[in-house]
Amino acid sequence: MINKKKSYLALNIILIFFMIELLILPIKVQAASNISINLKAPIHEGVIEDKELNIDGEIESISKIKLAYVYIDNNNVGQAKLNELEFKENTYKTKLEYNKDISSLKDGVYNLKILAIDEQDNKEEKEISIKIKRNQEEVSDNRVNIYEEQLVENDKNIVQRNLEYDNVKISSTEKALTTVYNKATISNLEVSLNGTVVTNGKLEQGKTYTIKGNGNSANGVLYQFWIKDPYTQVWQMIRDYGTGNSMNWTPTRTGKYLVGIHVKDKNSKERLDDHKYVEYNVEQNSSKATISNLEVSLNGTVVTNGKLEQGKTYTIKGNGNSANGVLYQFWIKDPYTQVWQMIRDYGTGNSMNWTPTRTGKYLVGIHVKDKNSKERLDDHKYVEYNVEQNSSKATISNLEVSLNGTIVTNGKLEQGKTYTIKGNGNSSNGVLYQFWIKDPYTQVWQMIRDYGTGNSMNWTPTRTGKYLVGIHVKDKNSKERLDDHKYVEYNVEQSSSKATISNLEVSLNGTVVANGNLEQGKTYTIKGNGNSANGVLYQFWIKDPYTQVWQMIRDYGTGNSMNWTPTRTGKYLVGIHVKDKNSKERLDDHKYVEYNVEQNSSKATISNLEVSLNGVLVINGKLEQGKTYTIKGNGNSANGVLYQFWIKDPYTQVWQMIRDYGTGNSMNWTPTRTGKYLVGIHVKDKNSKERLDDHKYLEYNVEQSSSKATISNLEVSLNGVLVTNGNLEQGKTYAIKGNGNSANGVLYQFWIKDPYTQVWQMIRDYGTGNSVNWAPTRTGQYLVGIHVKDKYSKEKLDDHKYVEYNVAASNKRTIVIDAGHGGYDSGAVGPTGIKEKDVTLKVALKVGKILENNGIRVIYTRTSDNVSWPSNESQDLAARVAIANNNNTDLFVSIHANSFNGSAHGTETYYYDGSAKGKEAATAVQKELINSIGLYDRGVKTAGYYVLRNTISPSILVELGFIDNRNEEVLLNSDWFQQKCAEAIAKGIIGTSFI
């Protein structure tokens, strides 16, 4: 009985394996030369004594590996982990790892299979035999029976999986198997729009379609919906399994999509039982939006006289129309810069608010486009409005200071208390308030709060003295610094519970300085004597005679003295602040005493400072902007003099050191802006540690240079021949030249006005060169312009010339021939050392010669092994693409030789997916190559290679053969074979419809 059952099972197993082999045979044949699986562990017929299966290996492939499944006795036990190691010589190396607990498997011999699948859905299998040997028990008949039953079920699953991988339609034999195992089937897939079924396979971008399938199964059908993206070639599930047999889908991009439905029985545990895939071509929606009007309104009232008021907020509104809905984009053209500024990007809202902040004539614009449009715009409206100044000014009627709500009327405030300053202003658009205090010690106004709508603020005077309290007001829309103001004087008196200081003294080596004179560079002791109930804190200050700024040299502490070394001469105020130990005030009392710091006698001195131009001394104090002057000083010191040069900028009032200390007593300086400058030289003794010993400052008035540049003519020439008829030819390179004149030399700037966008484009910024090359890539009426200005001019331009030229189409076709690799990059290398870069260059030159003999303009990316680009792959590829894109190319052809595992062979041609002309050229070239050279036809394929993806023109990449295959290496290195390749490529190119 057992023997009969075994025979019956064996017969079924053989039948199933036969059907599996029929189904996967094309896959194995196709993948044979694309994927190679190398297992390091386990090895064929190896013995596994562990409870865990550990798989380690590498996969070599032309395309990236996306999946790798692991089977034991044809039962799928899991998916391996993949890690890409490298991409070299057109080959990916991928690490393969897998670990699984196999303690449930009994001792015996098993079949281990790895199934690898790449991104092009090519497949490759690797099968070995492994033996599990953990004990010596005999395998029972019962285990054999279970194993055989599992094998039948596993083989059935393999059939189903291969159906999924390769979209193979269910044959009559498979249908019989499906019926046996109660699977769901799907009879049709349809796509409809508003209830009408699409029968021509064409859909429109942006419209919503219904995808529907009709399935059948004993227990009810579950439906799963899929879309294959034409750009990424990746399937995307758009709805998971459910009982509903339809769903809506809106294609947002054009291209050829595969629409799919998977079905399975309601109780099925499989991934799918059956499927349908149908291709649909999504085309662009042709609808364009229009705009009927543009209006600007203020508080709901439309502006009809074209006049707006500065600072007020207006509503810009447009009314557009389009089949799929309208998107609105809002623009303002600035009257000062003449530049358009987008103030709101595309959206469905047809209005927005805008507040003009400056006067002038503005262009207000609205762009519209259809909701599904991919264009920059479909229609537009531009309307000019004149923005005029708002004349309203704010006034202030009173300023008051109060303490806890009680207004101060006697003008006296108390140190350390917090008061409220308040003003009352009036203006038609609302009032802004700004608060100020004038310090009685520094006599400097300090802004304590900037403009805001609040008319009051708190202030705590921390020091005694007579303060001016001020409020500035201006209209809410005013651009002025202020419209009106109020200033009131208040006397801040001392609080009685404070520390006091009785004296401040400065001493040298214990001797008090009584005459008020100190010597530069010596160290003095500053000391104060204070008194307070809780103890006194002392804070020390110095007021710099040059900057008039107080500098704290020690913060509050109990010590009543500290050392100080004056490093510069001048009259210093030395100060001590005191406060009670528990005081929260900034200070309670202070003493300030003036000391005159005199020069140490061993110092450098400077007798004079002079400025000259070309050796002539400037004696009238006037300099000219843009000219180079010599600043010179004459100093004296026992050890030699060091000179340091300074300029005080009239705009920032900041001193700038233009040369640090050195022995040279002169330097050159070119003033670039007008204004009154202070020119300074600091000197010090060569051995001095001081910042300076002496100085000289002189004021010079820099006046504007009146010279302006002019331009007499603008000319365009081709190969030295002047264009006199105003006609240029598309794709040719012309020289634009201007002749200008100016006293200080001329700077030239070159412009082109595009006939399609009507936008001026600067093709070279200001420079002394008076010519530039330009190659028009599109036809149309272009304005060519040159701006000139004087070498020292700060203007945008002094003069200009604009000339119109008509660019007509060139009848001669241009083809760029790219010999792959070169220079630092040898490309692939054959078994006998033949380099890919040498083969591709020879074929490329032969192709170019044939094309030129047929009246075609040929441009080579390289004509020798000396390449012009850097030894960097990304810059290398970018340079090749730039040659094509800068020469109005009709076709880009890149020539290569393939390499893989030594046994792969044949010819293939690539193009970029979606390029109709690229596909046509690739198909024509591949056909001619196969007919001429007779190698194995690997077909026409799409790829995202850099040179295919980034060229503007149609492009193809030809792989002539495999240089690592010994037979094909011999052919590729022979002159007669290279000539046949060149003739076939040229014939294919010439035979296309667009060359």
C-alpha cells in the first residue's frame, strides 16, 4: 500500500516539476548572462550538524538586485538580506546573507535553492544539495509521506509564484490546477470615466477614472488594486484586498501605465489566486485657463482712477475660468528695481491683500493656469497703479510722569522708584509712540522703547540728576523718523537710605597724587572711602578721553582699592560707585575725579602727515574718488619708529586700520566712496609695548569723479566676419563686441533679451574685456545689449547699446559622438589587456567620419586620450553632457564596450525611458549592428544613465560587445570589426526620421 502511494506521489511530482520547468525556462535563459550567484556557505553536498542554517554569498549583476528568496525542497522559507558592496565596470556586487532555525527539520538530504531577481525582473537560480546530520535515526515512512505531501503543496505554490513574477497568463493546465485547489479567477478588467468604459486605451491626465474587475470564487472574491508607474517602473498597491470590486484613480502624470487587479478566494491564505494587467496611455489635459479681469479695491471699493495711497492695505482680485479649476499667482513689479516679485504662489484663492510701502508706478499682475496644467502660466493680466504719499502726520498734546497713578507736578523724582511715562497723541491712521531719556552724565539720548501703539511705559531712574524725558510720535503709516515730540525735564534726587562716598584718591607707590598728573605706563592705586549701615560695595570706572565711553574696570566688591595702568595720554575721569551691601540699586553714590595722563618721555613722535597723488602733495584737502593716493608720515624715536595707518569712514563713523604697525612710513590708498574722511597715522617706539606713542589725524574731502563711459557701437561677427543683415543662424557661435570710451577705463556688461520670455538675461557681468561669445540655441528675434560704465563708477550703467538680431533655424543636423571613458578612466579591460577606452575612441572617430561625409555636423566629446575634464567621475560625465547641451544637438551617441563575468556576450543599445526619438534611434542602431556584426542580440533597453538622463537632445548608449569575453575581445580589437560597427551605427542614425 505504501509503495503504491509513493509511486502515485512520485508521478504527480514529476508532472508538476515538468510544468514548472516549462514556465520558468524562458526566465532562466534570459537571466543566464545577467546574474551570477556565488555561495560561500553552505557548500554543495555539505553536511550541516547545527540547528541553524547560515547562508553567505555574493551576487554579481548588470542591474541592481531587488529580491532574493530562499527555498528548501522548493518550499519558500524566507527572503535573504541584501547589501550592495560596489558598482564597478558596469557590474553590481551584492552581499547575500540569510539565517534560519532548522531544528524542526529531521536528518536527511535536502535541496537548497536561491532565487535572485533584479530591477529588470531578470531571474537566476542557484541550487545545491545539503545534508542535515544530527542523529542516526532512520526516517520513518510517516515522515516520507508528510514530506511528499508538503512537496506537492510547495510545487503548487512555486507555479503560482512564477505566474506572479512574469505575468504569464493562466494556461489550460494551470486552470485545471486552480480548479482543483478552489482558487478565485478574474474574467476582465475595465477602466471607465463617468460610467463610460475606456476602449481605446487612452486616459487624460488629472481626470478621475473607475477601475473595475469581475472575479469569481466559491467562497467569495477579494480584490486588490495595483498601478505600475511608467517613470520608476515600480508597482504601487493603491488599495489592499477587500470585497469591493471597483475603486477610483486619478493619474497625475502622463505616460504608459499598467493597471492591475489581483484576486483571491475569501478564505485563501495565498498572496493572489489570479490577476489582470491592462496598459493605458495617460495623455496631457489640453485645457488652458483664461483671466477676464484684474481689480484692486480698498475696503470693498474698487479703485477706478489707478491711484493708491502709500501704507494702506488693498485687495488684489482676478476672475479666471478653466475646465478643471483655476490656479492664481500674484506679482508686483517694483518701480525702483524694475524687477517682478511674486507675492503669492499658485493657489485656488483668487484674491490677496497687499500694502504698498513706497511711492511710485507699480505694475500689478495675476498669472492663471489650469489646475492640472504643467505650464508656467496659461494667461495673465497686468495693470499699472500709481502709489502716492500719505500726507497725514501725528501730533502729541501732552507728556506726563506718574507714580502709582499720581501725576508728578513738581518736576521731582526719587532715585530707584518706578514711574509711568505717558503721552497723548492724535492721527487719522492711528499713532505710534517712541520713548527716550537724556542721561545727565553723558548728555546722550537713549531710546528706552521703540515705536509701538502703546502710549505709556514704566521707567526706573537709577542715578540722580536732571533728566530730559521725551516721547516721539508718528502716524501709523508714516515713513518719517518722527512727526511730533514732547520733552520734559525731571530732577531725580537721592534716596536717603543709601551708601555715601567721602573721597577718591590715586596714589603711586603709597604717595597720593595731589597735582592731578599721572604718567603713561605706570601702575597707580585707586582708592575710595565710603560709609553705609550694612557695609559698602565699591565699583571702579574709567572714562576714556578718546571714545568718551565709561569702562567698568572692576565690578562691585568689598575691597575699596584697585590698581590701574593708563596706556594712553589724555584727560581721564576716574570714578568709584558705591552702594549699600543690601541695596538692589545700580549705585547709591559716586565720586569722579579728573586726572591728566602725560606722555612717557621715551616715546615716538610724529611731526607731519601728508597725502600725495603721483608725487604731488595734496594741499587743498580734496581727493578724487577712485584714484590711488600715497599716505606718508614722518616720525622720530630713539629706537626707531613703527607706523600704523587708519581711515575713519564718514558713513559708519568707525575707524578702520588699513595697515598694522611696520617700519615703512607710507602706503597707498584708493577711496571708493565720496565723503569727509579722517586719515590717521599712529606711531610708537620700536621697543614700545604701548598701543601708540603719538598720532596725527587729517581730514580730506573725497569728491566724485565726473567721468562717465560712452559706447560708440555694438557689432556681432562670425569667424571674424561682421553680421550686417541682422540675421544669425541657430547653433552657431558669434562674437559680440562693443567699443567704449572713458577717462579711467571702461567696464563692459553683456545682455540678451529672450524673445519667448521677454526677460533680459545677463550673459557676462562687468569686466574690462569688450567682447564675449554667444551661441543662440533657439530661433526668434533677440535684442543684444552692451552696458558700459567708468572703471570707478558706482552707477548701474553709464551708457548702452541694444541691437535686434533675427535667429533662424539651421538646416544642418548636429550629432555629438561620445567615446566612452578616456584619460584617467580606462573603462573595462579584456583578458589580454585591451582597454575599453581605446576601442570606443577608434569606433567613435570612424562613425564621425562617415556622418560628416553625409553632410552631418559632428562634435566629439574627445578625439584622443587626453581629456579636458578633471579625474572625477561626476565632473567627467557632466562635461560630456555639457558639450551636447551647449551645441543645440540633434542626437547624442555614447559608445561603450560591456563587461560582466567573462561568459556574457552580445550587443545591446540603451535609451532614456519616455524619449520617443531616443527609442527610434536605439532601435535603428541596434538593428543595423545585429545585421552587420552578427553578435547575440541583447535587445533595446531603457536605462537612467547620467548621459542619457541629463542630455536635452535624444540620446542613446551602445554596448558593442563584452570586452571581458575572450572571443568578443578579439573582435573589438580588430580594425575591420570596428569599421563594421561604425558603418552600422552611422547607417542606423542616418535612417532615423529626425536626422
